[in-house]
Amino acid sequence: MEYKRAPFTEILHRINEPRGKMQVIVGPRQVGKSTLIGQILEECTIPFDSYSADDVTGVSADWLAQAWESQRMKMFARGESKRLMVIDEIQKIKNWSETVKAEWDRDTREKRELVIVLLGSSRMLIEKGLTESLAGRFELIRLAHWTYAEMKDCFGWSLQQYVYFGGYPGAAQFINNENRWRNYVKNSLIEPSISKDILMDTKIMKPQLLRQLFELGSSYSGELLSLTKIAAQLQDTGNVTTLAGYLHLLDECGLLCGLQKFAEDDARKYNSVPKFQVHNNALRNVYVDDDFSEVIEDPKLWGRYIESAIGAYLVSQAQMNDYKVYYWRDHKDEVDFILVRRKKKIAIEVKSGRRTTNQGISVFTKMYKPYKALVIGSGGLSFEEFLSMDIDLLFK
């Protein structure tokens, strides 16, 4: 039986509802957006057409308007009371949001039951278009990177395989040939995300610097590294402000982020040394020299890999579960991750066995009185239990 991700049922239900809001499915590349909508269309009981801006040379807003009009003509000619139109890679159409607004509003005025589903890879471009033109007209459905539970259910992966190879379903078939797996992740996942989702749609003065920042930052996932030091290391030097801007773009595309230090005032957060964190552990491990067999047999190596995997799970789930992720450090005391949802704070310490015990979580608890303080690993919740749980439960 073909594996269906959790949003399948909810999206199918919304499509079958009376037309209310358009549905917008957004997420990083290669997390299964197109596959998911294909599964939904197989079970959809109303007539539909599906388009992809990837399939059209020189796609434009005129093409989008013409596709929309063809749906109206089909409804009229066939006497259909309701119809579905799906458009994939919507962000590749210039001025797409203005066209969607005009056509959607026309259908609303004319009381036409034309249901719209839009899909896009670049979270940054999609959400910019939505907030600028389509306020009040859509519901946003975010697809995150695949979790350990999903990779286990779909491919039978062990915890060790997930921690090393990450959560890209398209790469699962290559894990028995690590060179092939690395080439696939680099050429079919990372490069398209950077070249198509960032460089084609954003004015980048130093694209090589962006790539170097990604590679270096990914290899340091789970560690603190100042942008000033990075600027000194990279061949194509750029100032710290430029690097911070590039890091933001990489975060928006679901690749790499820099966690800020938790503090009560915003100034201290923004001026802190970032803790680099990939959104998917494959993005870190594709650049390392350690083979899978070496990692699972070396406790110190395993510690670095598992800490990054925990962080990847937390940041990839953050928008879906409406929280922000920070780290905390005060002199020698530190806490790996601080989750914040409005007034609730969750302190999370990862104990992999490679680090000496610190009093960070106790000190943080006394200072900030978090809603929960949780240890993952030695003496606490097991890595497998945590990576299998619904993060939303932490705030209940």
C-alpha cells in the first residue's frame, strides 16, 4: 500500500467542503508535496485538472489566467456544479499572486464552485505573495521534512539510519551505496534548492559566498560559530550583515538556520552568536568524512550526529507547531534547545554520553521557570521516543 503522510486526510476533506478558501501547500523541496496531491487526486470524487509551472516554457501570468478560464469553460460546457484546479510550483509564475487574487475574486462574485489548490517549494516566495495580495483568501498547509516515525513506517528505517541519512524519501533507495546517496542529495536536493529557490528569484551579489556559507554552516550543525569567524574563513569575503541575510534565505527554504540565544529582550537575541542547525540531517552528513558504519560504532561520533538530528526535528516542526527554537548559554552553563510558544518555555537538554554533565538545565529552570524541562538521552526520554513523539504534546 502506498504510504500517505498525515495531511492527506485533512486536505482531501477540505477539497470536498463547499468552496470557502483556497488551499496553499508549501514546504521545502523533496518532501512529497506533488506526491501527496497526486494521491489526493486519485481519491478525489469531483472533476479536476492539474497543472505544473515546471512543465511550461516561459510560464507567465497570462498562462495562469488562461488555465483558469479553461476551467470555467469546462464547468459551463459540462454542466459541472463543482470543479478542482491544482497548480504546482506556483512561485515560478511572475506576479502569480495578483493574477490568483483577480481570478479568485471573480469566481467569488459569480458564485462559482471552482476549488483551488496551490503548491510551492519556496516558503519565502509563497508567503510573500500570500501576505501581499491574498490576505483572507487562503488556508496554509505546511509540509515539513519527514520525521523518524514516517521514515520508519514507510521504509523500515532504524534510528541509526535516520540520524545518519536524514529524512528525504527520494534518497532512501540509495543508502546502501553512500557515494550515490551523497551525489543524489547534493545534485538533486541541495543544488536545486539553492539555484532555483534562491538564486533565480533573489538578487544575490555573491552566489559563491552563499554556497560556501551553506556547506560550512551545515558541517557545523549543532555548534556555535560566529559570523565574524565564518567571514574570515570563507574565500569570497563578505560582511557579517550579508552573511546574516544569506542565512535567513537558507532558513526560509528549509535548509539551514542559525538559532539565536534565548534572552528576555530582543537585542540580546539578535546580537548573539548563532548556533547552526540544518533542517534535515542529510544536509549535514552529506559533507562529513565519516561512513555510516563508523558513526554507529563510535559513541563520540554518534553524539554529534544525534544532537544535530534532534535539532533538525525541532526546527523543521517549528512552524507547523507554532513555536520558536533558541539555545541558552550563560558562562559554562548551557541548554541545547529552548522552545517558546507565547508564554510557555520548554527547556531541552540532549545527553548523548559524549559530553560532561553540566548544570545548565537546573540553572535555567531557576532563572526562567520553564513550563517543562526535559532531558533526552542518558537518564531521560530515549532518542527514539522523542523523535517519534508529537512535539505539540510538550506544550499540553
